[in-house]
Amino acid sequence: MANPNVETISTTADKAKLGMAAAAFVAAFAAYYLVPGHLAWARVVALLLLLALAAGLFLLAEPGKALIAYTRESVREVRKVVWPERKESIQMTAIVFGFVLLMAIFLWLTDKSLEWLLYDLILGWKH
């Protein structure tokens, strides 16, 4: 049974763009390691240029365009979010810390109570 949510790359042009992007990505690291060490600036420039080429080719293909559209929609949705005020953030953080502190004390008391019950009363071990 085919999954309807799976997208495949159907056009030859997209496959070629993605193939060239992958080749440029591999070539970036190959160039970085193949350029002699005394030409450090050339290594970095070759790496950055080929990585930029790979990113550009990817973004020109259909999956890259879909990623750009997804990013734009995500930014649009984040702008709709009503963020809490500073005072409310501080209050909620204090409530969380207070709850964590109470739980820590509760668990410590429970642990010590069970330790006392099991080791001192039931087993008779004194430590």
C-alpha cells in the first residue's frame, strides 16, 4: 500500500539539479582535503563556494522550493503567536521552579522514609 504523504522527485530536471547539488557537496569536501595545507585560504574559499553552489542548486529544485515555502509559512505562523509579557514569563518560571523544588523535597522525604522503614525497622540494619 502506497503512502500518500510520500513525495517523489518526478522530473528529470529536478533529479539533475539534486544530483549536481550532491556532486557539488561532495566536491566541496574533496576540494577542502585535496588543496595543499599551505593554501588554507584557498581551501576555505573552495569549500564555501562549492557549498554555496550545492545549496543554490538544491533550492532551485522542487524539494528546495518546497522547503522555502515551508519556511515562509512557518515564519508567518510564528508572527501570529502571542508571546507572554516579561512579568508573566517570570511568574510562570517561578511557578515551575517552585513545583520542582516541592517535588524534590517530596521525593527526598519519600526516599528517606522508605529507607528508614526498610533498613531500620524491617531489616534492623543501622547505618
